[in-house]
Amino acid sequence: MKPIIAPSLLSADFGNLERDVRMLNESQADWMHLDIMDGMFVPNISFGIPVVKAVRKISEKPLDVHLMIMQPERYIHTFKQAGADLLTVHWEACTHLHRTITQIKEEGMLAGVAINPHTPVAGLEDIINDVNLVLIMSVNPGFGGQKFIPRSLHKIEELAEMIKRNNSEALIEVDGGVCRDNVTSIINAGADAVVAGNAVFGSSDPAAEIIALKEL
Ligand code: DX5
Ligand code: ZN
């Protein structure tokens, strides 16, 4: 099975966002990944709800919204209205993760949970049958263009085993430092979907790069 490719708009040219979204529409990309940062959960601020709404108007692909914000439960309905199809919250940012996941699904979105590089996969055991997706952060969240943390491969394998053991249907998405050189080992470890920011938008031919990631 070919992997799901979710280019991250964090690395797009914000002065030409419509052009870049239309390029993704025409490309082999499966989802559009939107990174929301609040300057608290992560040391960076990216973009917010009006930008998600603007992308929704142009995008012909599902919007995969990754919330790197504290207490994301405050904004579930808002992101649904803005056009999110898949809403991922951080394990580390939720006191009542099960309730938050339930609310995301009740809003009619797919629900994802993300874990930072230091967060053990084992902590997901009691939520794995409730989520549609687990996002393994393979860099410390906050910035595009960072180097893939090799330990992440072991976490993907461990998560794949947990999903199998629990008969869960959760997808595994990997985010951070994904490129041509490591995508094969990431997929072989058990990932279903990969996010790629710098690899796609830093390329002179982003559409060709997406094909390269999908075909490797
Ligand atoms: C990092 C974000 C990523 C980022 C990935 O905090 O969650 O989605 O855009 O960018 P690359 O692929 O450049 O590491
Ligand atoms: Zn992301």
C-alpha cells in the first residue's frame, strides 16, 4: 500500500498560499497538513483559524489539522467550523484526553492524538481503540526543517504492535524531518501516513517530490 502523503503548509510560501494550495490540489498529495502553534505549548506561533478557513475554500483534499496548543478542547468546534476533517491534539496538552477525543468525533471529525519525542508509546494503550490516528512526532514540535530523530523508528514499530494487539484501526502518521532518505524505513516500521514540509516545499519541484515520497 502506498503511504498517505500530507504536505505541511508550514513550509509553504504564505505570500503565495493560494498558488501552493492549488499546486497540492493538482499533486499526488492525499491530505493537507496544517500546523497550529500557540507560542505556549511550542515556542513558536504559526497561523490560526482564518488561514484554515481560507485554505478550506481552495483545498480539494482533506484538511489534517495538527494542534500544538494548550487545552485544545477549547477550540474543537471552532476548527470543525473552519473546515478541519481530521483534528489531532497532543497527549501532553490534554488533561482529559478521552473526553477531548470523544468531542472531536462527536463534531464529525476524525480524531488524532500526537506524542512528542520523549513521550512513551505505552501511554497510548488506554486510548488506542478510541482514536482514528496516532501522530508520532519525529522532531520536537515547533519548527519545520529539523532533523529526524532516529529513535522514532522504534516508537513506530512499538505502536504498530500495540495497534495490532488491541485490534485498533488507528492509522500511524509520522511528522518531522521526513525526506526521501528516510521515508522507506518509516513506512517499513509501520507508518501509514507521513507529513513533509521542508522536503516538499524546499524542493524546486514540489509535485515531483511528493511522487518520490509516495513511490519510494
Ligand atoms: C513541526 C510540525 C511539522 C512540520 C514538519 O512542529 O508539526 O508538521 O511542518 O516539517 P518538516 O517536514 O520540515 O520537518
Ligand atoms: Zn505537524
